[in-house]
Amino acid sequence: MKKTLLLLAFTLNLLTISAQKTPYVIYNAKGKKVSYKKMLKTLVEKDMVLFGELHNNPIAHWLQYELTADLHSKRQLILGAEMIEADNQDELNDYLSGEIDYKVLDSTARLWNNHKTDYAPLVDFAKDNKLAFVASNVPRRYASMVYKGGFEALDSLPSQEKEWIAPLPIAYDPELPGYQNILKMMGDHGSPTLVMAQAIKDATMAHFIIENYKRGALFLHYNGAYHSNDYEGILWYLQQERPDLEYGTISTVSQENVLKLEEENLNLADFIICVDENMTTTY
């Protein structure tokens, strides 16, 4: 009788677990489920980690903060983000040092609309722990110039403004699958200069990551997943410049069923955060 009751209790427990909703699952590149602890243990050994997010995904933003805090408890960190542009580094530094408050930062820097909810916690973590935070992205006006006129449109910029861009001329491989996919996705709206505009962002972010990296530290960079998916984008530029470093990548995807990683999402990164597509968004 006792064994029967134990078996019944065990069965009911399994049924309860299976009935629970699972908001996200972490997978490795091959589609095998892995724990957060396993991901942390792997990434803490890297020199640089690219955390690819879906910009409006609350799970990605929560895990960014959790990973940042956990890595910081084990390694010296340098933080950086696509979401702040290189020509706003001075304003960001003033905020980190306490010279200006958030209201002034918001009025002087071109912060994203979701900065307060999604990225301010990361910046404040850097501020509270006296960490560097790198504004890595190319100013959008220069990406727009490339879209309209190609890389050569940047040649006429004053020297001071070129300091906010990866050194010219940048290396560029238009045949990379990720760049080719942009053309496919955009259809009739795609163009070679559109891909160049993506590349100037990737190259500039990689440039400022490398420029601010210090040996012995771990550089954790937050960016849209497409900028590092398939081990391309930013990572391609990093590896061109510093093939000697150890890199880790994370991607975020959304699926109807999170319990099995879809084939199209395999091999996007070292770790893939698969989020239920019904998850609420931050904007």
C-alpha cells in the first residue's frame, strides 16, 4: 500500500510539472537543452561574450542582467552595448561617474525609447560597480550615409567624426550568409548599400569592443541577435582583428513550442535562449 501511494504521488508530481507553462528553454548550438548554470560555467572562461537579444523581449533583458551579475561575481567585467552610439560616450561616462543624472543623460544622449526599462538597469549596474560601459554603435547618421552612398560616403567626414567609426576602409565580405540573407529578406527593398550599412555597424561595434578590451577581463556586449547570429556580424570582425581571443555567443529566438529547438534556429550561437512566442513584449 505504501509503495502504491508513493508511486501515485510521483505520478501526480510529474503530471503537475508537465502541465506547467515553460516561458523559455536554453539550448546549445546543436539543440540540446542546457541549464543556465552550464551556460554560465562555459561563458565565464571566455574573453568576450556577445549577448544577442530580441530588443523587445523581457526574458532576454532579464537574463542579460542576471548573467551580468553572475559573471561579475567571478570575473572583472567590461560592458558595452549596441544601444548607445559612440559619439554619446562622453555623456555616458558623465552619468557613470555621477556628474550628471538620468534626466540629463536622457536629454543629451540619443537613448532608445526602451532604455529606461530594458537597458538602464545594465548601465546602473556598471555605475554601481564602477565598471566601464562602452557605447559601441556607429552613430545612425553615418549608417544612413552608407545606405545612401556606400562606404565612400564616409571618406569626406572630418577626422574627429571618423573617430566614432571603425577605421576606414573597413574589411567587407558581402558574400557572408548573414548579409546575403538580408537581401533575401528585404526582397525588392534590398540593395548592396543596405548590407554595407549593416556592416558598418558590425565593424564599428567590433572596433570599440577591441579598443576597450583589457587582457584578463571579460567583455560582455549586448546587441541585437542578428548582429552576431551564425557566428558572423560583429564576431566576424572581432576574429579578423583578434583571432587569439576566446569568444562566446548567445542568441534569442521566439517559438510557439519551446520544448524543441526548430531546425532553423540550430547553430545560431553557442547558446540559444528559446522564448515562448506568447511572451509579452517591453514595447
